[in-house]
Amino acid sequence: MHIEVFDSQAPESGTFPLSQSDISRYSFTDMTPLKEFEIQAEVGSGICLPDNKSYKVRISIADLFLDTDKVIIQKKTSCVWNKRFDPVIM
């Protein structure tokens, strides 16, 4: 997943549902291990958050969970974590 953020007068956020063809294309039923991967993840900031709360971010891949610590900077509807996770081999 790649998220791009642009400076604008009125930031917007949105989601969209996956179509059935996308689900079929990206899912598989054969559960044999495919390859070994190294996961590198970094969480910088979140903008256009729905509430003025201290959020946490969880990245989950299969049975791996990467959680951010407390927010470093919190302003109105944005949070900054600046968290780089150690690489993980899956």
C-alpha cells in the first residue's frame, strides 16, 4: 500500500470497498508457504483523523502485529508517531 499526502486547504480522506473481482484476484486458497519475506515498516503521521484523540497504529500481516507507541505530537485531527520498526523475516 502506498499513501500520498499533499498540502491543501481542505484535506480529504476516504475509503472504498473492494470489488469481488479484486478479492478473487488477490486471494488464494492454497496455504503452502510461497516465499520468505523481510518486512520493513515505518509510521510517520496521520492526517484528517476523525477525532481529536491520541491514536495508535497497528500493522497486521498474517499473525504478525506491529503497534506504534504513544503519539509524539498531537494537533487537532493529526498525529505524529515517527516510528520505524525493526525488520522482520516472515
